[in-house]
Amino acid sequence: MIRVTIKRRPGGRIESFRVKGHALFDNPGKDIVCAGVSAVTVGTVNAVESVLGVELQADMKDGLLDVRVPERLDEALSEKVQLLLESMVAMLQSIEQSYGEYIALQQSK
């Protein structure tokens, strides 16, 4: 199972997220749940970095993506980063609704 943990700061802003595990929906290369989660999460990191120019602290290994958002961003840029991250959460929730036995999304404060 893929476990996604979204950690929020007081006030609700996302400060970090972690994606850990494998879906095991199908064989590697055919696992649509794993591919979907990877595309959404890695795509979000890439979008934040390439579109907004904000470098996220990211550690990626087999079965793990651990990402931390920088604390000191100006307000306008922070809002844009949060918009992309909240979009990622909405997409992950959609995947979880359809494939809940293969992915679990948890949000903590």
C-alpha cells in the first residue's frame, strides 16, 4: 500500500509531504495506481521548481518521496506553491476514492 502523509503548519499551509510504499495493484510497469501517484507527486515537485522557481527539499528513493517546503517565501510566491500543493492533494484524494485499498492519504497538523 502507498501511504501519503501531508503535514500542515498552524493555519493549514502544507509544510511537507511523504509518499511511502508500493501500491501492488499490478506488476511493475503495469501498476496504474503507482504510476498515477508518482505522476501527481513528482509532477507537482517538478512544477513548483520549474514554473515557480522554488526549490523544494526532496529526497527520492525506491518507494519513498519525502518533500519539505521552504519556510521563508514571500507571501505571493507561498500562495502559488500552496495552490499547486493543494491541487496535488485533490488529485491524490481522487485516486484514493477509486483505489482506496492501494493508497491511504493522511493529513496531520
